[in-house]
Amino acid sequence: MMDRTTLYPVADDVLFAPGGRVVIRTYGVAQAHRADGADGADAPVAYRTWVTGVRDQPRYWCWSHFEDACHGHRRVVEWLTGRGPLPAAVAAA
């Protein structure tokens, strides 16, 4: 399945904290185009922000558009650095 998926990097950040390294990665993911050209429609892109290294569990957020993903990534970094609240629509993995 992963060989038919295309990843679109949006933003990456690494924070160093007393407990270790925290990685924040935002990307878009879409199914690759079919080789046979069936229906020719572009695959929709889903945007996600993953955070690893926080409380021993990864956390993720889902965004519907590129602009939301960029803004959401900044909000997640602000939350992790203590400059903002926990972003809405959080889902623990």
C-alpha cells in the first residue's frame, strides 16, 4: 500500500527538551495515480501533523487543506514550546 502512496512534505521541526528529542512533521498524503489512467481524477490529499517523543506516545492532528496544515503545524510548535494552547482536533495514536 505504501508503494502506491505519495507523501508531500509541508514542514519539519525538531525540539530538544530535558526528556529527549521531539519531532514535529507535517505532510500531505495521497494515493498515487493509477497507471491505467482510470477516471483521470486527482487523488485528494489529506494533511497530517505527527509529533513523536512526547510522553512516550505519538500524537497526530488531521487538516483538510494545505493552508490549515501550515497554520496547524505552527500551532503545534507553539503548544510544545509553551507559547500557545493545545490545538483542537487532537487524536492520540
